[in-house]
Amino acid sequence: MGRMPDTPTADGAPDSHATNTGGSPLIERAYLLADADEARALYDEWAGSYDDDLAADSQGYVAPVVAAETVADVVGVDGEILDAGCGTGLVGVALAARGARTIDGVDLSPGMLEKATATGAYRRLAPADLSRALPVEADSYDVVVCVGTLTHGHVGPAAFGEFVRLARPGGVIVATVLDDIWDSGGYRAEVDRLAQMAMVEVVSTDVVDYRKAAQVAARMVVLRVA
């Protein structure tokens, strides 16, 4: 969960979502957040029930496990990993279950970071706004993984450039982008731009289950950094 400004559509207008929320008023609110303060307040409020809410039969939030499996399959879990927008730590737990031992996490919400700390999966955790450059040196990580943050009303496509800066040459970025804003939100265009500039190799942008029970899909974007 990074900062959550309105994600512009291709014509520059704010995105208005039509994605199935599975009846969750909190997901509805998350998709309509207007600024960082509103986002921080919502996720601090939601932190205590977030995991249970998204594991509910109406949601089936499988994206963290799918992303962790993708990291393990593409590059392995032996290197240093940044979980960007780590939330309560669902991705970190899934990576640790596959043998990852060096995971850092950043998130906008102190409440979410408190929950992530309790998992024991992370080396370091820190607050961060993913719509801005992170106070981290370039080439710091073998893997940057971002799940659940490139979605309606959340962090825009420019985050990919920051992920490239943070990843080491030959490193890998694994990120979910909600499928129905992959084009309209400018994410495909930004990935294509980075590839055309020879900054990344696009390994895959496959459509995968995201909130499976709600029949919501995402692109699992896998980029190898030049």
C-alpha cells in the first residue's frame, strides 16, 4: 500500500473502477482514495482485519502466493528482496515459506507495518510513499516485488522506473497490475517504454488470478533489469 492518488486513464482523466469488490466496503473505499492521508488512515483502520477479509470466501486473495511462486521460479529467493507496498506482510510470509531469508519491506501505513513486523519475515521495515523516490541507494536489491499496489486509485506506472533504479543489473521486478487498468492506467505503456530504452527485458506480462473468488485478475509483470 503506497500513496494512492487517482490513477489517470489514457486520456488523463481520473480512473473510475468497475472491478468486482466482492461486496467489501473497504475494498470499495480503497479503490476511491484521493490522497496519501486518506490512504494511510484507511489502511491503519483496516490493518487488524485485512488478512482475514481478503482470505474470505468472497475474495480468495491469491496474488501474494502467486507472486512469491513467480519470484521463486524466475530468479530464486536467495538474494536480497524488497517488498514494495508490503502491507501486513502476506508476500513476505509467502516468500519466507519458499526459503527467502533477506526481505525488506516498505509501506505507507504504520498499522500495516506493525502487522508485517509481527510476521518475523522481514529484515527491515520502513514507512514509504511509493509515488516518490525511496531513500534507498540504487542497485540495492536482487528482486523488487510489488503486489496489490498498482491498482485503482493506487500508485501509478512511474513506480516501475523507481523499481528499476532499486534493482541490481540482472535483477528481477515482479509486480501485479490490476488487469482492467493495465492499458488505461498507462502501465503497459510505461513497461514498453522501459523496454524500448533497453532498461529492462520483459520476461512476461501474463494474466493471473488476483482475487480468485471474486473473479478479479491481474497482470503478473516480470521484468529483468539490464
